[in-house]
Amino acid sequence: MKVGDLVTLSTYALQSAPLAKWRIMTWEDKKPLAGIVVEVRDSKYIRPWTSENEKKLFIVRWISPGGPGGRWGLSFRFEQDGFFYRNDLKHLKKSKK
């Protein structure tokens, strides 16, 4: 995944408790959620036990109104928790319409 890619939240992310609001919005209410990756950066907190998934941080700007500020729901400290891991995102597929 790189800067400029169109993304949405993955099933992995939507099944987490902090993103339950968006799970209801996308699964039950059928509202689309789309965003653009605007930045990819290395994590400052890499340890020997850090997984590959947690080594890169993805910053997303949501095109759809009401997208989450980060992987823990709404974010008030953008630099600290306004990011997603790779497993939280998936590429947006073209509509068949």
C-alpha cells in the first residue's frame, strides 16, 4: 500500500471494539467508507517483538464524511494515535455499477 491509494477499513479493523460505530455504519446501514492514504511512515516504537504489521503507520484522510481519526476510533492527538496499521486497511475495489 502506498500514498494515493484508495482504501476502506478491513474486516479485521471493523471487528475491533473501538471501531464498532463504523462496523454498524458500513455493514448494517450500508453507507460507503472511502479514504486516501496521505502518508506512510515508520513507527518510532519498534522493538524486537514488533510485528511487521506494526512497523509502518498509515495516515488516511477520509473522503466519506465521518471516518475514524485512527485505529482507536476518534483521535484527539493526531500525531500520537491518528494512524492505522496495514491490517486495518484494504484497497477499495471498483463498483460494478
